[in-house]
Amino acid sequence: MRCASSAPRPTRRKASIASQETYRLIEERGQQDWDSEYGRFPRLFQDAQSIPGLTWPTLTFEGEMSIYLGKREVQLMQLGAGHTSGDIVAWVPDAEAMFSGDLIEYIRPAIAATRICASGRQR
């Protein structure tokens, strides 16, 4: 039989992490983008109040930053403009895996993620 520990669990902070450039873009055109989405997709929402607001980053970085998920390092890297000038990728070195979101849609050699070598560093 396994007993539950009475020790308190560590508090986990929730964060929304983005590049500093993404934060700047939200400041500059966040409301304009929201208005555009609402105008293009009114059938998805009952009214303006039912649309979630903008998600503002609680933590920003420039260039590169590492976070740890338990003992696993995740490197967040801003490699240059993709869809926007604030795009980032996540590289997990011990798994040799990169998460690029929707930056890689087409087979094109000019894609920013192709500049990553096996170590996860920009060439």
C-alpha cells in the first residue's frame, strides 16, 4: 500500500514566456490584431466579450534563454524573423528535439530553423 506524503508540494509558478520582440509587437498591434480576428471570424464568437483577451508574457528574453522542466533543460532561442520578428523555437538538447510551432510549413532551405546544427546552436 502506498501512502500519500503529508509534506507540502512545491509551489509551481505559471509563466507565459516570449521574446522581448513579441512583447513589443503585442504592445504595438495587439488591439489591431484582435479587431482583425473578430472581424474575420464573427461566427466563432457570440459577442466581443466571449473572445479571450490577449495573453501578455509574464517573462521575456532577448536572444536565448534556458528553462528547466524538472532536470530537463529547454533552450528557447530567437533565431530571426519567421512569421513575425518575435518568433522563437524550443530546443531540448538531451532529446535532440526542436519544437518550432508553425515556423516550418513549407520545404524551403531558407527557413530559419535550418541554421541549427546538431548541438542546437545557430551556425
